Amino acid sequence: MSPPQQPSSTNPNSLKIRLTHRFLHNLNNLNKKRSNLDNTQIHRRSHRVKLAAYASMARVVGSRRAWSRAILWKIRNRKVFTRNKRVDHKTTHHHHLARSIKRRTTNHSNHKREYVDPNGNSGQEVKLRKLVPGVETMDACGLLDETADYIKCLATQVEVMRNLVDLYSTI
Amino acid sequence: MQESQMSLQDLQTNTNSFDPTVTHDDFLDQMLSGLQTTVSWSDVSAGDGEGGQNKSTLPWDVDHFDDQSTMISSKLRQHQITAGNGIRTPSSAVKSLQLPTGESALFPNDNTPIGDNNSIQNLFHGFTGSLTSNQTPQFRNFGSPGAAAAGMNQVQTTSVTAGGGGGAPSQPRQRVRARRGQATDPHSIAERLRRERIAERMKALQELVPNANKTDKASMLDEIIDYVKFLQLQVKVLSMSRLGGATAGTVAPIGAEGGGDCGQGSGGRVGRSSNGTTSSSNNDTMTVTENQVVKLMEEDMGSAMQYLQGKGLCLMPISLATAISTATCHPSGSRNNHPLGGACGGEGGGPSSPNMSVLTVQSANGVSVKDSP
């Protein structure tokens, strides 16, 4: 049952199917890769699952979208950083690294202010740019486009995960 | 209307080089014949209220013609040129024509470079270019200068109908600003296109985001932001409960509230994140678990709690456990035979479902080990 790589169809059903395949695939990799003992490091495990979720989402969408590219890039570089730095810290370290990389290429975003940027962005757009990965340098039109796609994929991913939880939740 | 007549007569008096034999009526008749024979001109302005797709057909920007001063100044301009010299005085009179609301900065000189966005300037330069290069057939009919009242009336009506905006012929001349949606300025056209695209995208987003009955763009953006945050939180919470493995390794979130997008107040659909992943847990496992927990509890309560958390279990007082197990609401999914039935939210698909938050309860006394709902 290999996941069929269907070309860029955003039909929600096919998207769901592809996401499911890819997510399960990533979860399997996750479980095989490291010694995920049933230890007390819940945070790390949950973080890995979350990463797997985002990675599967981005992988399914591919390079068509800026946000998926940004996610894939972030994850790959995060792996590089973990290998190099032997990080045993919590995930916040990863966040800092990723964010510092991103800052080099992007302009500063104001924090929780309601005024208008020098670029003419309102405070809300700035917040949106922070939430959606990869839209830092886009114009308002592309920003809304990417946000729509991101929301759609996120909602599908949440649905997939919820169905899996339901499936496995029998005790 | 009268103003135009008077000002034109001012111009007449000012400019001496006009051919006195040709009356005003003749001039305007010639102009109008030129106008009416050129279908393209009025068609362009009538059919095109939007971005100038007809720009290629004409050498100038003729999108907007209900502007009286535009017409007047354009006529003056062209006869200024056919007169063969750069007459400065009509331009000053043209300036006097300038209407108070003018966005149109009627430029004083011939030599004003084309650096401005003004539509009238575009018209002027277009006219200039066309006349000097003698390419446009429309203006060959225009002979000597002059303007008459009747002619101006007709020009007015043609321009008004050409404007396509549906204004009455008796439109006051003070209205210099472009009508909404009919700006001739290329920059404002681009701006309008951009706004339309953004509005389109916002509409598409409205369908995706629940509770999208807000018409205000700002509040819509707020909704979108909240929804994205909510979805990301859901992924995080679900990933906590989705830890794969042979044993039930879940962590119940502690009173989480979703991003507040549901429109029913706080409390998103967090409650699902519970349950273990074992599909085949039987009593043996539970016994082993219990023994393990008991052992851990003897040493350190904290480690016992952590162990339980790793398994997706929690400690709660027996009374609460019974209360929960008799709760009527059941989690969705017929596959779920969870004995507790849980305080998990009733379903719905997606974020529009009502809220439930899951609690882990710990108590020092009277504990019972229960699967977290």
C-alpha cells in the first residue's frame, strides 16, 4: 500500500488520503528511528510527533507552496543542528535556532503592536506572518493565498490525527 | 455650463491668433463630427470603467471622460498646438478653469515632463503626442479654435455617456474627482486591482474559517489569526496524544482551551486527545501497571504520576471517576468503546463542535487509576 503521489490535486478527500498515508509513514519512521522508550520524556516524544505531523503535511503538499517549503527547510535544518550540536535541551532551543536563521533573512516584526508597519502592514498582517511559515516576504495578496492553503491543510491534518486517535483509542 | 462658455470666451479674447472667420459653432461641429466618427473613443470610455484594456488602441489614456475640465482643457490644448505656437495665455486661462475639487493639476506649461500620475496630464501628453506626430485621424477635422455653448453641451453629454457611470447630463461641473471605480490613473487602477484580488482571497478564506460572517476586514483577519492558532494548538495537543507505541502512551491535556474560534466561547475541541493507543489492552496489562504504580508510589509520588502520564492514565478520586463514567456524553467514533464514555466532547467534525476540556485530577486520598477520558 504505497502512498500514491498524486499530482497537485487539492481535492479534500484525496488530500486527506495522502496525508494519512504520509503521516503514518512518518510515524513509523519515528518509532523505528530512535529509542522511543516509554520514558518520562513526554515532551520530546510529543514534539517529535508534532514535527512528524507538520512534516507529513508539508511533504504531501510538496514544494508548491511557500509554507510547505519553509516547513521542510526548517525541519531539515533542525536536523542538521541537532546532529551538530548534540542538543539534549528542550525544544525551545530548536525554536531559537530556527528563528535566528529566519531572522537573518527576514525583517523584524513588531510584537503585539497595533500600528502600521513602515511597509504599510497592519499589526494583524504581521501576526499572520508570524503564524504561517514562509510568508514573511510576501505581499498581502500572496499572504492571504498561502494562509488559505495552510488553513486547509492544517484542518485536514487535524482531522486525520483525530481519526487516528479515535481509531486507536480503544482500551 | 455657463461657466464653460464664459471661460472659453475669455480664452477667445486672450488668444489673438485664432482664426476670426471661424465661429465657435463651426469649431465645435467639427470637433463633434470628429468625435462621433471615431467610435473608438467613446466606446473605450464607455466600455471600460475598469483597468484600461483598451490602452493599446489609443495613444492616450481615455478611460474617463465625464470630467468637463478634461474635455475643455484637452480641446484647448489641441487647438493651442494647431495654432502652431506655444501660447502661454490659454494655459493660464486653463488654469482658471480648474475646478475647486480638482485632483487634476492642470499643468501650466507645455514643457511639463511626464512625471505625474495625473490622468489629465496623460490626456494632454497623449493629445500632444498624437497631434505632433499627426497620427490620429480624429483631430484632422479640428480646425481653428473656438468653442460654443451648444457644442459644449453636446460634448458634455457625450462625455457623460462615455463615462458610462450613469450620471445625468446635468451633472455639475464641480465634480472633478473620478467616479468610484473609474479612475483613469494607472496607479489607482493597479491599486484597485490589488484591492479586488485581496477581497477575492478574503472571500475564499471566509469559507474556510468558521464563523465567517464578519464583514469587516479587520475582524475577519482576527478570526483568521485565531483560527490558525487554534489549529496549530490542536495539532500540538493531538500529537501529545498520538504517541505511537505498544502501550498506551498518551498525555491528557490539562484543561486546555482552544483558540477561541468556535464562536461558542472558549474551549476548542481538545478533548479528543486522550486515549491510549493500545488496541489490545487487557487486564493483564492493567494489573502490571497497577503494580508498577504502587511500587512507584511508595518511593515517590511524582515518579508515579509521571509513569502514569506516560501511559496516558491519571489518578483521580473514585467519586469523580464514577461520576465521569456515568456521564452521558460519549466521544465520537463508533469505534471507541471506551468504558468511561468520557467527558469528551460530543463531536461534530472540526472546530465547530462544542467545547470540552479534559482534566486530570489528582488527589492524595481515595485515588483510583482510571484511563484519562
